[in-house]
Amino acid sequence: MRSCQKTVFSLLVLFLLLIAVYVLYYFNYIPHRKYTNADFGIETYISAYDRDNDGTDDQTDILKSAREYTKTKPHYKSKYYQTGYPDDEYGVCTDVVAFAMLGAGYDLMELVNEDIKNNPQMYNIDVIDKNIDFRRVDNLEVFLERNAIKLTDDLSQTEQWQGGDIVVFKQHIGIVSDKRNKNGVPFVIHNAYPLQRSYEEDILTGGFYELVAHYRVS
């Protein structure tokens, strides 16, 4: 009888451990293996534009700048800045996109503000505030819909998803990575919550966030 109880207890412990491992993997606390375009025979997209004339195309610049920003390990916290762009150790999801585009020569603070002033009917804003409007997902979605190239939201068309693209979720946003999961679906470079372990995660599949749209700047 005691031996039977030990067996049941051992099986229960094993079951709980398996659940724990699954949960940790699901929430990216256990790193997912990363693959590259070459692993799937996907040609890497290179933009024909170089807005900041630094010798690197926009698409590559955006991806590179997103990684450079997240290397600073910004802590997730929503704050208002008189400078517009965060100038301390904090940030939110939109800041990943803003700094990624800034590194390629696109000043979202200025661009979004100009678009809002010229087309106020397109934005649901009562009081325009240049310092914060470009850091709101809803505003960026409107801006991108009007000023960027809209691409497929079908994740099975893996070759259409390229590092440096912008992905919009419901109340979240990030930069598409050039790293992919085992099915060829790309990771996303983003900042989502205070306990996030990595800024480059496998979140396009699995129901983490509701996918809204997929864009490319140039």
C-alpha cells in the first residue's frame, strides 16, 4: 500500500513538473530555439531606401536599432516625458518601435504629430500632445495604416514576414525579428511587462496577443 502511494505521489510530482516546464516554455521563460531565413530558404528583404544616408538600408537599420534599444534593458513602465522620447531606464512597447525607426532616420514624434495636425479627423484625440501621441498604440496603428506598406497577417506566408517589419497587436506593438521558430514564424522584439525575461520572443503564435496588422516602412 505504501509503495503504491509513493508511486502515485511520484507520478503527481512528475505531472506537476511537466506542467511547470510547459508554462515556462509557453511564456518564453525557457528560451525557444531560433532559426534564420536560411534555414527555410527565405530570401532576406533589403529595402531600396536609406533615409538617414548611413549606408544601411531602412529595413536593416530598423531591425538593428530595435536590438540596440532593447540592449539597454528598458524597464516596463508608462511615464510621460517632456522630451517625448524616454530619457531614463523606463519604456513601453511603442518605444521599441519609436527608437527602432529613429535609428533609421524616422522621427516618429515629429511624423505622427504632423499627421495628426493635418488629419485630426483620422485620430480619436481630444487634445493633441506631441510628447505622448506617438507613444500610443492606437495612434501608431492609424499612422502606419496611412503611411506604411500594409502586408499580410497570414502567418503561414512566412516569407512575407521579415526582420524590421512592424507588427501591431490589440493594445501592443513590436518589431518583427529576423529570427524564427521551428515553423518559420518570426520572433518579435518588444517590451510588454515588468517581468519579461527576454525582449525577443516567440509570441506571434500561441494566443499571447491578438494580431491586428503587419506593416513595412519602405
